[in-house]
Amino acid sequence: MSALPLYHHGAISKAQCEQLLGEKAKDGAYLVRDSETILGAMCLCVYKQKTVYTYRLLRTQTGHITIQATPGVKDKIFKSLDDLVRHFKRRGQGLAMHLRHSVKRKTTYICPQNSTIEELDYESPDCDPDYILVLPS
């Protein structure tokens, strides 16, 4: 078992996420939560000007993490959530706002060390208006 980063809140709802980010009320505030609609997927949620932008994170068959991008945009693959967060802390990487202020959970959340997701049928980004896609930078 390994502990997840403090900015990963696990299975909180979209409403709980928006409340936490709204309480922080700083542009660039962010957290990661488990997807409510896709088993094994996560969501990177970023606050900007009283709006929460949600980006879907998918785990590859090799256990790496990718952020769902607009069709035609090359996928960016990251070894870990920390690598992904470090990348998107830089300006101009395709998010509505670069990551600036992590919103940390107050409880310990543990995940299995070698958990893998077998071939999941990820739904089309066109059918879920709650998620936005990364545009080319």
C-alpha cells in the first residue's frame, strides 16, 4: 500500500470538490479526485475566476497517467500524479489556469501499490459536458 499525494482527495463528489476549491477561492487552486463516471479515471480540478475546470485523467495499460486531450493533440504521458502536477504548474500548458495552490485533504487516503485497470471503455469526451479537453499549447 502507498499513500497518495495530499492533493488527491479520492472519491469525493463534484459538488464537494467545487465547495473545497470555492473555499480556497484562489485562481490556480487545484485538487485531484476520483471520477464519478469512469471506474479507474481521475479528475484534475482547477479553480479560475469562480469556475472549476475539470480535466479527465486516464491510466494507461502501463500504469502511467495521461490527461484526456482534444482529438489530434498528442497525448502527454506522465509517470505519476506528481509529474503531471509539476508539468501543469508551468504556464501555457493547455489548462484554463496553471496549477498554483494545492488543496490538501485532511485525512489519509491509501491505495493498493500495484493496482492496474484492465481495458476500460472510456466514454467519448463529446458525451460528457462536465469535462473539458486540453487544447494544444
